[in-house]
Amino acid sequence: MLAGLTLLAEESLSTNQQIGLSLVCAAFVVFSLVMSFPVPAKFPNFPGSKRGVAIFSVVSFAFFAAMMLAVIYI
């Protein structure tokens, strides 16, 4: 058990990895906050049509995939 804890302590992220994860996370958080508060307040029927829902879904999934890939590869 102690060997596993030691291994985890030795494998820390480099500064570049921390910056990369932070930037991707910040972009995801900003997108989420903007899409949940100001956009619906300004446009009450957001995302509106089927095209709007499709675009919103694709962009949301792209941010999710970017965050997952950043966790895996950074």
C-alpha cells in the first residue's frame, strides 16, 4: 500500500502540463457559464431551432472531448 502512495507522489505534473490543463479547464468553465447565464437572458428561446440545438450540442461535446483529451494526453 505504501509503495502505491509513493508512486503517486513521484508522478506529479510539470508546469507546462498544469498550464495546459488549466487553460482547457478555464475555456470549458467560461463557455459553460456564458451559455448558462447571459445568453439565455438575452435570447429567451436559446438555442431555438433544431439547427441551434445541433450547433450547441456539437460545441458542447467538442469542449467535453477537449477536456477529456487534455486529461489523457497532457
